[in-house]
Amino acid sequence: WYFARYLGRGFNAQYLSDFRPGDVLQMDQSTPDGVLDHTEIVTKKDVNGNIYLTSHSVNVKDKSFWDIYYQWPGANFYGTIMRYSY
């Protein structure tokens, strides 16, 4: 989060529709306390605009954001849209 924001590599997402593969979604799980507990990478976006996430700590590949959202009621989500330069 710090690296992306303060070094100009990314900016805050405002809407789910802003995400594209390679962007980052982070969660402050269960008891929101301001600590980002988990990071996931957007690995897919379907034609309806739904995003899918992949993470290594629980070995998840292409899990729907909405599945994760409903799995963690009360969690806060923070998105970073990465700036690409290729």
C-alpha cells in the first residue's frame, strides 16, 4: 500500500468497475482496526465487470470479489489501481 501510493505507482480505486487485472485489493478483515490483513491481486475481469482475485495465503485462484465480500462481513476493502508503464 505504502509503496504504491507514496511512490506514485498506484492510486485509490473508487469503484469496482475501475479494477483491471494486475490491480490490488486489500482487506481489513473481521474486526476493522486500520491494519490491512490481507492482499489479493485482480487476475480476471469478466464481460459483466465482475472482478476475480487470487491470493497465496489461502491458495485462492480467480475467486469472485462478491464471494470474498460475503465471506467477510464487516471487513473494509481498499483498492489500488496500479499505474502501468510499458
